[in-house]
Amino acid sequence: MKKKTFGVYVIFGTGASKQFDEEGKVDLTPDDGSVDLHEFETEEERTAFIDGVNCASGWLESSFLLTEYAKVTKTRISLKTK
């Protein structure tokens, strides 16, 4: 049985982060930024990682999407809809 992980997509870059914040979706390979998946063994580790990225946010723009709320296709990531 596969062990449950706690993941988060981090959308880096002003253009990519703005697109995600405004539209709820962004290309997996945006022209202005990047989308990276990070997975952790506990929710606490994931939260600490997000807090760390937020502390550095003065250096670059970023947005977060927890994997449980993500819809991923071959080319795009977006918020799941009901």
C-alpha cells in the first residue's frame, strides 16, 4: 500500500503567480515562472515548507495549491471544481 503524502504545488514568478491568482489555473511550463511539486510525509512538514517560502516571498512572487485541491492535465494545473 502506498503511503499517503502531503503535496503542494508552488507556482513561482510574478506572471505565473498572477495568472493563477486571477484565473485559478496556470500552464505547467509558464513563460514567466515555474510550477514545482513538493511532497512531504506529514502535513506539519508541508506547512513548515509553505511558511518558509512565504518568508522569502519578498524576493519573488509565489502561489500555493495543495495537491488535494489540484486538477492536473498534461499542460495545465488548476483548482478542482465541484
